[in-house]
Amino acid sequence: MNKEEITQDQEQTDVNEEVTEVEEVVVEEVDSSNEETLNEEQQRISELEAKLEEASQKNLRLQADYDNFRRRTREEQAASLKYKSQSLLEQLLPALDNFERALKTEATNDQAKTLIQGMEMVYRQLSDALKQEGLTEIPSVGQTFDPNLHQAVMQVEDSEFESNTVIEELQKGYMLKDRVIRPAMVKVNA
């Protein structure tokens, strides 16, 4: 081998070493770039997963709110149906009271007796129709006074009754299903 060949061989080796060094630098840069890209992608994935979790939680809250809204609406509709006739019944109560007062009058002749019998039939029909709608009388006389059901307008002392007992009903009280629509006006023993 001559000098020229050795020099060329040396140059070839130097070139090969430089290429190897460049390849290593490029591989390191690519690896470094890949790691940065990988880290960026993992960070992006983490952000997207967090957003997905937040959206899922928001969706669950909205679903729960909607379910609560539907339940409240159903309950309100049921209550509305349950008490739909309340305003009509409240308007009919004075007429019912007047019927009862009229039926307490004494008939002096046959014509008056016939008229009272006809009124009794109408009163029974009206009472039955109101009961079918859920109207019930509030029991009073002999009961313990309950401020939720009774309105005390008089108080007397009577040794025949226990204290805080209703001794007389001055005006009937009524309930529609489980709701008081008019408390009974009563006289209470002190």
C-alpha cells in the first residue's frame, strides 16, 4: 500500500467517522425531537381526557337536572289534577250552607212540606256530587280542638265537657281530599 492509498484510506475512515458522528447527532436530535413530540402528544391527550371527563360530568348534571324537572312537573300536574275542583267547591259552599239553613225551617202546610222534600232531594244530589269530587265534612262537636281544622270563634266554660273540646259547631268545615278548604267555625270549652 502506498502513501496515497493510505491517505485515501485515512480520509475514507475520517469521512466514515464524521458520517457516523453526524448520524449519531441526527439520531439524538430525532430521538430528542420524538421525545418532545411524544411529550407534547401525551400532554395533549391528558388535556383532551380532562375535557372529556368535564363534559361527561356536565352531561350527568344536566341529565339529573332534567330528571328532577320531569319529576317536579309530574308532581305539580298530579297536585293540579287532585285539587282541580277546589275553586268551584269553595264557591258552592255558601250555597250548601244556605240549603242546610233552608232545610231547618218548619213546614206549616202540605205545600211547604212538599217544597222542603224537593229541596232535600236537590241537597242530597248536590252533597253526593261534592263527595264524589273528594269534599268531606270536618268532624267537630265532641272533638278536641285542632287549630288546623277548627276556627274558634267563641269560648265558654261548661263542666259537662273536657277542656279544649269543641262543644258546638257554628259553621261546617270542609276538606278537599287531604287539604282544608274551609275550617269549621266552633265554640270551644275553656
